[in-house]
Amino acid sequence: MTESSKLIQYDDGYLNKTPIFQFVLLSCLFALWGAAASLNDILITQFKSVFTLSDFASALVQSAFYGGYFLISIPASVVIRKTTYKLAIMIGLIFYIGGCSLFFPASMMATYTMFLVAIFSIAIGLGFLETASNTYSTMLGPRKYATLRLNISQTF
């Protein structure tokens, strides 16, 4: 292996070159929260008709979703600071998968509250994913291309 093909991490955390496979894999995560956020509006309409909800109760869907982001973003950054981006991404994926998995029992129980818990869990996972992935995608390569990498990732 030549010296120029080695992956080197500088003192500021940036790498000397972008590992393409890891960057593409990380960028695929950006599609997860895009899909979840766009499905929220569809869920509100469906919940309103199925559960015959008031406008206030249907607004709780958005509150549960964005409340998860609000509550977890700073704790997620603390987890990242004390551990690694990898652990934060794994925690985010676990909450995201857990929230998605809760939709099946929620549909069997047919309770609005259970759906709100599932949506909140998804939002917690997405809060972890976004907090970790946005920063991590900027760090996966030279500092001068950090903004470009983030823009490419967010395009997904």
C-alpha cells in the first residue's frame, strides 16, 4: 500500500481523502429521515379519519415527531462527544427500527396513543441519525470539501 493511498486522520478529525464506500453508505441514511418526514402528512390525514380526531389531536402527530427531534438532539451530541459517531448512528438506527416495528402492534391495538409512541420513537432515532450523520459526513475527507460532501449527502 502506497503512502498516498493510506487513510490518515488529522488532528482536527478530518481525513486526508474520502472513503467512497463509507460515504455512500452514510449518505443512504439521509433518505431514511426524508421518507419518514414526508409520510407524516399522510399519517395525519389517515389518523384523522380512522380515529375521528379533532384538529388539535391530529396536530399531536407533528408534535410527537418534531418533539422527538427537539428533545434528543442535544443529548445525541453529548453521546457523540463521549463515544463515537458509529455508536450514535447505531442508537439512531435502533430507535428508528424500534419505532417502525411498533406500527404493527399499534395497528393491531388500533390505539392512537400507541401510534404516537411509535412516531416519537422514530423521531428519536432520526434525531440521533441526523445529529451524527450531518457532522460525520463533513468529517469523511479533506476539510476543504466538507460543505460539498454534506450537500451531496443531503441531496439523497
